Amino acid sequence: MTHEESWQKAKERYPVGSAARGVVKARFPFGVFLELEEASAVKGFVDIVSYNPGGPGDESPAPLPEVGETVEGTVVSLVDRDQQIRLQVGPPPWEGRP
């Protein structure tokens, strides 16, 4: 299977709004890259703003997960240019604010 075929298959498996789970493969100050369970050839990405596992009312930003940890979230975008599936963990930070 070519990389393009892997990307197309991943987009079908993980449409925007669907749940996704993956293992952290790389951690940076700005976010983490994941190996997704059912699309290992495609990168999952959670940026620091999209990582809010505590939910509304949690004032302090949560530390990003470590390499090897499993992360579950919701697909928020499919980036063709980077062949990357971006996830949101917990509600967006602007929800629940006055």
C-alpha cells in the first residue's frame, strides 16, 4: 500500500468528529505525535491547546502525556498537506468559560 493509499484509508477510518486512540511516539513543548491504533502509517497530532483532559473549570494547563502513553480524543481536522490527523482531548479550552 502506498503512502497516499494509507492516507486515504486513514481519512475514511477517522472522519472529523470520530473518536481516535493512539500511543505517544514523540513529545515536544508544542504538542505530541501519536501512532494511531488503526492507521499506524499516518501521524496523529495533539497540540498543547487541544490537550484539555481535565475539562471545563480546570484552570491549570495539563502536562502533555509522555512517550508511550495512550491518548484518546476526537478528530478535529484532517490535514492533507501533512497527512496528519489532528485530535482534541477533552473539551476545547474556550468551552465552559464565561
